[in-house]
Amino acid sequence: MFVTSAFAQESAPATEGAHTGTEGGTHSATEVPAEAHGTFPPFDPATFPSQLLWLAITFGLFYLFLKKVVMPRVGGIIEVRSDRITQDLDQAAKLKGEADAAVAAYEQELAEAKTKANAIGQQANDATKAEAETVRKKIEAALDKKLGEAEASIASIKANAMKEVGTIAEDTASAIVEALVGGKTGKAEIAAAVKSVAR
Amino acid sequence: MAADKVDPIHQFHIVKLIPINIGGYDLSFTNSALFMVATVAIASAFLYLSTSSRSLIPGRLQSVSEMAYEFVANMLRDAAGTQGMKFFPFVFSLFMFVLVANLLGLFPYFFTITSHIIVTFGLAALVIGTVIVYGFMKHGMGFLKLFVPKGVPILMMVLVVPIEVISFVSRPVSLSVRLFANMLAGHITLKVFSGFVVSLSALGALGVAGSILPLAMAVALTALELLVALLQAYVFAVLTCMYLNDALHPSH
């Protein structure tokens, strides 16, 4: 015997097909059945309207709740996350590009600085060389001048000395002549004689 | 009565909690209705509360909700394409409802709503009803192409079309009976083995020793039933997706 047979037979003639064999009216509606035989509960049509109604109510509410509240929320969470991930990836790519650009700029600047340094070095070298050359030339010129002066002074000294030699020779000659010959000899004659001998 | 305790069918009895009778129909609030409410309340509360923080980096519970969401979303997208996503709330509700109802039924003394054919049939009829209504709304008479596979010779049509029609008509039956029978059989088996434990224990020391075997069986069956509960919810959702695909793309 099942729980609702009496109730169903009284109130729902539409479902009588399944209950024709049961003895109704002996059980109260809320009594838990004791016998194992009777209608197998899952196949008891008397419970169908109630189960279908409550299924419709509960599942309908569940569907509406999920559709209106839960799913937009979960979908939103997942969407926000995927947006955030793409955004972060984009930013990472951007930052990497910036870093690459910075490295390239640094390397270019380094290369420029190197060439510039080389140029400066070269220039300094050249300038130093030029300066050294001018200084050298100046010194050489000064030395040449001094050499010339020295040579001139040597020449004049030599000329003087030679002149002195002539005088000495004339003096000596006049002295020799005086001692040998006695008497005075004209100065001009002796000079002429010395000059011819010196030649 | 002692017999009550080991009666494997006892767990499926509907008990009226609040008798309601409208227009000659018995619409009482029963233990079945109570567990439908509990299923919906638990599933809703879990999904709502676990996602309430909306963390960018999900916690464990939020991960579970998100995984269920994405699992069903992928299932539906694979079976019915992106057009099928308009049914996503429906499929997700079905999956969560069946899953939570099955899992809730595993607790001792709890009522398993999916072990009643009318509940699973109600859900299956909802699925097939959606397929038929949407199919005719979207394709009109073109929906009938579902029963006429392409590239079949005219002569063969005589044979093929009735087969297709029969297979379509049997869908709500197979969909509902599969879930119902799995849950029913599993719970009866569990109850039978648990009943052995109780009956044997009542026989004294030897009986208690002998009851270890059915107890081990009951433990193993509980694990199996957990698997079945998850698997049947998945199967129900997958088949729903495939049927919805027919509504979207009737010509094979």
C-alpha cells in the first residue's frame, strides 16, 4: 500500500487507472506505508502532479537565478580576468619593446661616443704634432740664426785675426829688416811686401 | 517495524509534509519537493557565495564554480557551436540541478529526487520541448529535415525516415530513464548491502563478524555511486547539448 492512494482516489479520478486494484480508505494520507508491496513509489502516478509542480517551481526559480545573477557574475569574473591577462601581456610586450629600443639607443650612442672619442683623440694628436712641428721649426730657425751669427762672428774674428796677422807680419818684417839692414824702411813698402808674400 | 529498516524501496516513498489540493490535483509539498528546494538552495547558495568576492585570482570555492561554468560552456560550444551558447543558462541550470540532486541523494536518510522517473522525465521533456519549439521557430518546416539524412537514396528513405523518427521520439525516454535507472539501481544496491549489515549484526557476534563484508561493499558502492552521480549529471548535460545542436542545425 502506498501513502497517497486513498487521497488520490478520492480527489483525483483522472489517475484512477493505476489504483483500481488497491483497497482505498484504510490509510490516512500521511501514514508511512509499512508493506513492501503495492505500487512502486517512483511509478506512482498519484505523486506526479505534485512532483512536476514543485520541479517546475524550483527548477524555474533556479534557472532564473542562474541566468540573472550567477552567470553574469561568473562570466564577468572570467571575462575581467582574460581582459586583464591580455592587457598585462600587451603591457609586457610594450615594455619589452621599450627596453629593446633603449638598448638599441644605448648601443648607438655608445658607437657615436666611440667615434667621437676617436675623432677627438685624432684631432688632439694632430694638433700636438702640428704644434711640435712649429716649435721645432721655430727652434731650428733660432738655431740657424744663431749659427749664422756665430759663423759671421767667427768670420769677422778670423778677418780681424788675419788683419792682425798682417800687422804682426809687417811689424815683424820691419823689425827683421831693421835688424838686418839697419835703418828704417817705409811702412808702405813692407805692407806691400807682406801682402805679396801672403798671396 | 524491523522490516522497514531493510526495505530497499522505503527510501523512495513520497511523504506529504504540507498537503495541498487544488482543483482535484494533489499538489502537496512532499519530501521530494523539500529536496528539490534544498537542491536549488544549496546549488544557488554555493554558486552565489563562492563568487561573491569576484577575485581576480580565485579561491578554491570560486575555482569550483568557475570550473563548472567553463566545463559546461566548453561542452555546449563543442557540441552545438557558438550559436548554442544562447542555451547556456539552460544547460548550466540542468547540469547543476542534476549534479547537486544526485550528490545530495548520497547522504543517508536523504531523498534522491532524480530516483523518481517523473522528475527525470520532466527535465527530459523540458529539453526535448525546447528542441522542438526552438527548432520549428528557427527553421519552420525545415526542422523536419532532421528526419531526412542527406545523401540517402529515395528508396532507402522509406526505411530511414521511420528509424529517425523513432530515435527522436525515444530520446526523452532514454534521457530520463538513463538517469532515473542509474540513481534508483544504485540506491537500492546501497540499501540492500547496508541492510545486510544491520540484519547480520542483529544475529550476535558471528553476525557482526560476517557483516564486515557487506559493510566493505557498501563503502565501495558509495564511492561508485559518487562516480555515477557525477557521470550521470555529465551525460545528461552532454546529451542535452547534442539534442540542442539538432534544433540549431537540423540538416545533419
